[in-house]
Amino acid sequence: MTLLRTRKRKSLASDIGASPSKDIVPFPRKRESMAKVVSERRWLKSWTPGQVGGDNVLRGGRSIIMLTSGSKPERIEAGTGKMPRHVAIIMDGNGRWAKKRMLPRAMGHKRGVETVRKIVRAAGELGLEALSLYAFSSENWKRPEDEINDLMGLMREFIKSDLDEFAANDVRLKIIGNYKALAPDIVDMLEESIARTSQNTRTTLAVALNYGAQDELARAARSAAAQGEITVESIEANLDTAGLPPLDLLIRTSGEQRLSNFMLWQAAYAEFWFTDTLWPDFSKDELAQALTEFSTRERRYGGR
Ligand code: FPP
């Protein structure tokens, strides 16, 4: 019986080009809705060797992520630990993207916002529970005033233009960082948007604004002390990210390999993935590539 089950599992896995593993679990065909089967088949049909990409297919209430890393499709069931629940991105390289094209830096940031839009959509399509984006650090105030104004202007535009889409796509907006120090109209706009999307459950978009991990930790420790004992749990409960799933994967674009005061606590057991791609050129395909590589990492959390 066990042998039969193993054989069935192997043949289904090889049907879709995935390597048989305990994390790739076939579903009972009879109970699957035809629409979902067609959706998965269509996805596989449209895949060509060398392609990188991914999509989320729902079957009977369970989620399967179809990913390709260029050689063959991988079918990963959400909930097996092979798909990250929470991905954070240090979006770097807007300035260099603009410089390479002899454009003003502001154009790099503008294109960066378009990439934010695409990646938020991709996060929903790939079934991520949370996506955290480092948009403005507490150190970015050192930049020239014009650039700060450009970034704040883009933030206003982004919220105005994209909030309806968040609401329609079940995206919950969360802000991490000391955002109350931003201009009052931005604070109002953010708080209204947070309230409007607070009941959404598909994906949480956590935007880091005026964020510095050291400041976040100091604030969390102060709150924990005011409530009682300082422990790992009490600090964690007071971090700006409280309530989000643990950080699984941290991506940084543009070839830099440092944390720059981002999610120092949360990154304790996160996997890191770096790419030379400048943020405005980052794509859903490259995100899928990072997720595919994540699915192959062995996470031991200090054990063996
Ligand atoms: C780093 O590029 C990027 C930033 C400091 C800001 C990131 C902001 C955006 C992508 C746009 C605003 C975001 C939202 C959510 C609306 P850099 O300027 O340091 O690039 P460089 O290292 O090439 O100079």
C-alpha cells in the first residue's frame, strides 16, 4: 500500500516536472474542481524551458505555487515551509538606474514606484502572506531636500492611485517605522488607508517609512519595560512588525550586500537573497527565482 502511494506520488510529480519530495503532495484528482486543474495545466503549458516565473494555483482550498527557476517547473504546496510566508525587500538602485540612462534621480524613484506596484501584485499572485518594503529609512533624511520631497511626493501619489486596487485585491496596508514624524497630510492619508484596508487578509503590504531597526528595537524595549519584564517575547510583541508572520526571506537589489539598519531583529533566521538587478528592473520573474531558490534552502534554526 505504502509502495503504491509512493509510486502514485512519484508519477504525478514527474507529470508536472517537479522532483518527487515529501513537500510536493499530489491532490486527490476526484475532489479537484476542473477549473483549478485547467488553470494549473494552462500555466504549465505556457511555460517554456529557460523561462523564470511563478504563479499561485488554488485547489480545493489548498494553495500550490508553480515556480520555475529556468530549467523545470516546481510545484510547491504552501504551508510546507518551502514557500516563504513573509518576504522583505531592500529596494536599492533607483539612483544608479537613472544615472545609467542620464536621467534625473527622480526618474529612478518614479520607475521604482512602478516596480513596487508590480511586485505587490506579484506577491498576491504568488500567495505571499506579507511583503515588507524598505521605502524610506530614518537615515534617508540626510539626502538633499529635493530628493526627500520627490520621495514624499511619490508616496502621496502612490497611496492615492493604488489604494483602490489594494482594497479590491484584499491587500492590507501596514506602516512600519516612526511614520508619525512625516508631514501631517501624509500621516492622515496613511492612517485612513490603514483603516480602510484593515479587514483585508490576503496579503499584508508593510511599507517601512522613516524606519530604522535600531530605533524600532529601542522603542520596543522601552514599551516592553513599561509593561513589565523585557524578554524576547515582550520585545517581539512591541516591534512594528508585531502580528506579521516571521520574516523568511530578505532580498536586496543592486548588488549591495548589507542590511542598512533594516529588520535587524526579524532577520535573525531569515534567508538572504541578493541580486545585481537595480530596483526599477526587478520583476515578478526574478521574485519567483528568489522563491524557487528559497524552496531549496535547508533551514535549521541552530539545530541539526
Ligand atoms: C534606494 O535607491 C531607494 C530608496 C532610498 C527609496 C526607495 C523608494 C522607492 C522605490 C519609491 C517610493 C516607494 C513607495 C512604496 C511609494 P537609491 O536612491 O539609494 O539608489 P542608488 O543607490 O543607486 O543611488
